[in-house]
Amino acid sequence: MDANDTIDALAALAQPTRLEAFRQLAGAEPEGIAAGDLARRLDVPQNTMSAHLAVLTRAGLVSGDRQGRSIIYRADLPALRNVLLFLLQDCCDGRPEICAPLIAELSPCCTPSE
């Protein structure tokens, strides 16, 4: 991931509907959500949702797989990971005690269930 890729990803997320769509898709991993269902969940016209999903896809944050007449969209969590790693790659000038609270706050949302 480079600066331009990161800028593209952040720009794609810098719009309320796209941000919420990405959050919905991330929450639906690994099954994904059909484009029409996502539009209904967010109360957005289907053609508008398609345009938003196209922006997220071009930014590399989501992917779509055709299943019959539907396209199932999924969040690309490794791409999000790369964005976050790019932002934090020089975190705290090599002083892990400063970054530790940030990393600790990310961990509870991602702990595997037993």
C-alpha cells in the first residue's frame, strides 16, 4: 500500500453512505450482502447504492461476486488492514508504549469467539 492507494481508500470512505455501507459489509463478513439488500438497509435508491459500491470497489475496499441475478458485496478486510498499517507504519517514532493503547483498543472488536 502506498500513499496514493491510502488516499483513494480514505476518500472513498469520506462520504456518509459509503462509510456506513462499508461498516455494514464488514459486519456481514464472510457472507457479504446483496447490493439490493444493502440499499434497503441504508434506505438508498439501488442505482445510488450501485454508484457508491463502484467507488468503494475502485478504491479496493470491497469486491462483488455475481450470484444469479444478484451481486454479493464483501468488505476487503485485508485492504482495510493495509490502510491502517500504512497510517501507523511510523507510529510513535519507535516508542511502542505510545502506540500500545491504540492497538489495545482495536483488539476487543476482533477477538475470536471460543
